[in-house]
Amino acid sequence: MIRFDSMAEADDGRRRASGTRAGAIRSGRRRQLLPGLASAASLLGGLLAFALAAGAAGTASADGSATRAPAPEGAELYIISPGDGDTVSNPVTVRFGLRGMGVAPAGVERPGTGHHHLLIDTELPAVDEPLPSIPGKVLHFGGGQTETTLELPPGRHTLQLVLGDHNHVPHDPPVVSKRITITVEE
Ligand SMILES: [Cu+2]
């Protein structure tokens, strides 16, 4: 775990220092070399970026709520697969769909972009502050990922996507997918 932590910090530092494009390329290359470690480090990097963003006082406006990035009209977020009502088995691959906006890693401020958050068996959190990070419940994809693979307990589960801006704050208006229900079989 210590090794993961130090890799994540290094990854986060590089990403902030060198800009996203170079960071993304480097991160892509490392992913090929060390698939398991790289994805864990990338996830932790996203969580660290979230912690940094949540701790940055500069992101809050005078009334205490975070500044929200505008969402382009007609932006649409949806779960490509699985489908609503599907019965699936583990591992469950969830593919994220986005129309009318682009995906950018956390920390990158670019109009009309954001990164994905997956809500598992969870109501939509407050949309005027950074989305929380709750293992197994509220997942951040701060590396700009557009799919993930989950291991879920057997039974019914809900999945919903919400886009967050560079500070993990939902856009205005919030870009949220339909909440789907799936059944995971034993
Ligand atoms: Cu986030």
C-alpha cells in the first residue's frame, strides 16, 4: 500500500506539473507496463486530486457553495451498458456515455468538459459542492476514464452517472444520467 500511495502522489504531482496531455500519455504508457499498479495508482491519484480540490478554499464562493461550471445546453450523460433491468454477472463492466460535452481529467479547467462519477446504490449528492468520494458508493474517474469494472454483491443494485467539473463539482445545470437498476446473479 505504501508503494501505491507514493506512486499516486508522484502521478498526481506530475500531472499537475506537466499538464494533462503529457500526463495522460505517460499514464497510458505506464498502464501498459503495469496494468494493475497503474490503474490503482490512477484511482488513488484521482482521490488525491479530489482531496486537494476539496481542501482548496479558493473554489468556494462567498456564500460557501462552490462555483459551478456551466453545462452546454443539450448535454447528455448515459450508461451505455449494462442496460436498465439487465441481469449480469461479475465482473460488471460499466460503460459511460456522454453527448454534447467532452471528458477531461480532474484538475483540468476547460469549458464544456468534466469527468465521470459513478453512484452505486446511492442518491444523487448535493450538486453545489464537490462530490464526495465514498469507496463502493461514489467513485471518481479523475483520470478521464470512460468505463470501469466492478465486483458487486449478488442482488439488485442501482447505477447512476454524474459529471463533475475540474473541482469535482457538478455542472450548472447538473449533467446526470438516468439511474438504472441491474441484478447481479450469484
Ligand atoms: Cu471527481
